[in-house]
Amino acid sequence: MSRTIPFHFVDVFAVEPLTGNSLAVVDGGGELALELMQNIAREFNQSETTFVLPATRADADWKLRSFTPKGVEVFGAGGHNTLGAWWWLAAAGRLDLSDGPTRFHQQIGDLVYPLAIWQSQGRLEKIVMQQGAPVAGAQISNPGALATALGLNTDEITDVVPCQVVSTGAAHLLVPIRDRQAVDRISPDAKQLFDLLNEVGGEGCYVFSLDPPQPGTTAYARFFNPTVGISEDPATGTAAGPLAAHLVAHGLVQPGVIKIEQGTALGRTSIIELDVDAGSVSVSGRGIVVASGAFSI
């Protein structure tokens, strides 16, 4: 038997339509075999495709499953794949919202994470997602091999903060770069970067400089993740959270609200807002539902 499954495209962390990080949101599909979900994600060919499913835990409202085009399932809260799915749920009228924050819980894998959806006079304002406490991992003390993998000169990787793996739910290698011109020149060798990330226990590589062009932002970033088949991602909340915590931990910025610009090099400028407190990181942002349709299987 054939059937159709509704889907929607949401631009997450977008400054206007057709910017930000595009997400395919599939409404349902919990009965589908894992391989078919992976094939659907491959067909959409977005950095991630998220299936919105009934929760299987009593303490959660919805369950989300997200896959890359290579079929890798991704976990953790506060990325565009989770924020965009909740934005669609809210915009589609699938949630009971009141003015101010309305609190929900999302099941991702076996874990449950809190979030809040803010609304004012019936209009969606933002979604705020709590991430895990920052966990520092391995450092790279000799950046020569990393510079080669990124297509840079060694002196273009600075020591303004350690070049280090940090996780707030997903472990990413944070790499300080001299300026945004050098950030824009980066052209990674995927195989070399893949091997290096495996050595240090990083999932992706978040390169950044501290001279962003957008007013009110702190860092200018790009994200490469060859370990799950993402050549470049225009907005990555699971990497922006660790970066904000890293900058606070090393005294470059004060705790509080921090904004990071990403995606500009891809023509999809994104602004990711973080709130860093002692041992706590949250990500907030907006989305724009830009297209809807049905997938036939």
C-alpha cells in the first residue's frame, strides 16, 4: 500500500525567509522502519530531517528523531533540528500556548529536555531550549595538522582561547581563527578533518573569529561536520552553545546573552542567541515555515 506523509520546510535562526538553516520536518512516521526514515532524510538532502512523533515517555510531550543525509541519527537539544520542529508545531496550532512562556518537554533518544515557547498577543516570539552543562574535552596544542586540514596557515589559528573540544550535549572542536577573512577562506580536506576529529573525540568542527560584521554579535562562525556527512552547516545551535560557554569560561565575554553569526559564507546569514550562566547554557531563536507538501511512499 502507498501513503503520503506531510512535510514542511522551516528556516531556523533565519533573519528573513530563505536564510538561516533549512530543516525538513516530517509530521509523523513513527511506524516507519529505520531504514525508510534514513532514506527519506537522504531524499530531502537537508543537513538534518526531523520526524515529529508521539512521546514514549510520560514526562515528555513529543518525541523527535533527526537524521543527516547519510542516515546518521543526531541527538542533543538546542540545535536547528529541534528548535525548527517545535517552531512548526507552534505555528501549525498543534500546541496549547498562552502569552509569555509555555513550557514543554521533548524526548530525544532516551533523554528528556525542557524548553519554553514565548508568545505575545498570539504571536510567536522565540523558542528557548536548555542544553547540558558544558563539558571540556581534549585540546589541540599543536595546530599544524589542523591548519592543513582546514586549508589555512598555522599562524591563522590563534591562541585567544584553547583549541578544544567542548560539549553541551554534542561534542564539537572549537577553533579560534585570526579574523573573518581567514574564516571565509577555509576549505577543509574532509578526510583529514574527519581523522583529526576522531582523534580528539569531536563530532564537528566550529571555526570562529571575534570580528563579526553583524551589530550586537560576538563571534563569526562556520561549521563543518564530516563525521556525519555534513560538508557545511549554516546554523548549528549544538556548536554555538559550547562556543558561548567556552568564551565565558576564558573571560572573553561576561555571562549573559551572547549572539553568534553563522552561515554568511553560504549566503544564509543566521543569528544564534545563547544565554550562559554558571554551569547553564540555553539557546533561543525563531523560525520561518517556508514550504509544505506531502511525501509519497
